[in-house]
Amino acid sequence: MDYLAHRGLGYISVQQMSRDLNIPRPTLYRLLDGLVDVGMLIRLDGGYHVGPKVLTWASKTLTRPDVVRLARPSLEKLAYESSLTSAIYIRMGSCRVCMDRVEGPGIVRHDVRIGESLSLHVGSSGRVLLAWLPDETREELLQASCTQFPEYPLTASASP
């Protein structure tokens, strides 16, 4: 699922997926067919894409009133006082997901969509989510985040 979600909407062959994921093609076909059957994936234009079941799960998480409702007044105040975009993220595995955001009145804009998954090892919000974790857990999550988001290599200056 992560593989397809990170690939975007471009076409990718099952043969290429098999190579990239190191999964035999017959096994991959069975997995893909099963995910299509339960609505996790859809077949479209000869490719596979994230399906409606994922959106159902995401909407239930993103509309949890406790997190967003409680944070919203603070986000609004922070955005107004700093003139910057303010956002709240939660850690989900080795990534962070934007739960809500408020644009500040300034000209600098943070281009992140609600529900978007981002790396933990890039950006201040990711580092905040890692900061108070035990060292071993933090290192494991950093490694996993770097693997999941290889387009953003970890540099010494970016280490939490």
C-alpha cells in the first residue's frame, strides 16, 4: 500500500512492482487481487491505485473530534501571532500525518495537505515527535523514516 501511495497516479507494471518489492509475480497478483476485492485498491487505466476503503479509514481518523477540536484554538492563535502556518501532526509508524492546519496572515505558506504523510526525519514537527522517545526507539524510527522517504536523506544537521 505504501509503495503504491508513494508512487502517485502514474502507471507501473506488476513486473516492475515485483522487482521493486522483491515479491514473486504470482504472489503479488494474489495480494493485489485480494486488496482489490476488499476495496483497498482499485484497478484503473491498467494500474493499481489506493482504493475507497483507505479513504473511509482515513476520514474516521481525520475527523476524530478530540484531537482536532482541542488543538484548533491553539493553532489559530499560534498562526495569528506568528504570521506563519500552524499545524498539528500525529506519528503513525515511521511517518507523521497532518491532522489539521491553519494558515497565518503572513506571506509564507506551508504546502501540506491535511491527511498527508511526511517523513519524521525532515522538518521541525517530525523532530518534535521524535524528541522525547527513548534513544533506541528514536533511532529505529529515524532509520525507518529514511528508508520510507529516501528522497530526503538524513544529514548531520537534520538529526534530532
